[in-house]
Amino acid sequence: MGKENQQRVSFFRKNYSLYQQNRDLINVGAYQTGSDAEIDRAIQLQPELLKFLAQDMNQAVSLAESYTQLEQMMNRQMTNKASRPAPAAQPATSANG
């Protein structure tokens, strides 16, 4: 497996496992959007990650096509990330009030 394909697989694994690790918090509403940018991304990607895993049993997908699908997913995420405005800076607070 080439370096680019390793990056694609790593992107998928990271986001899928991050969602799974935090699934209980997300499902009960204990996770607040904006608390962690990586978890936010994993939540956003979850439908697409599941779609990637779910393939009709009569549909053949080559390894090369799978890598292409992962690349497209990564590219969409990078495009979305670049087009979102940066979060507003929070004012500093002191411990003494």
C-alpha cells in the first residue's frame, strides 16, 4: 500500500474510531458541539463513513475504487474545513475575577 493510500485509510480509521469512542456521550447528548474539533469532524463524517462501509452484496467495488472513494471523502472534508469561518476568540478570564 502506498503512502497516499495509507493516509486515506488512516483518515477513515481515525474518524470512525473517534466517533465510536465517544458514541455514548454523543447519543445521550452529553457531548457539546464545539468542545473538540476532531470529534465534531467525526460526527459530521459519520453518515459518509457508514455509507462507505455499507455496500450492497451484489455490488462489486475494487480496491482502487475504494481508495478513490476515501480520497473524495477526505477532499470534501478539507474543502468544508477551508470554507468554514474560524471560531471567534473567547475573551480571557482571570482566576481572580
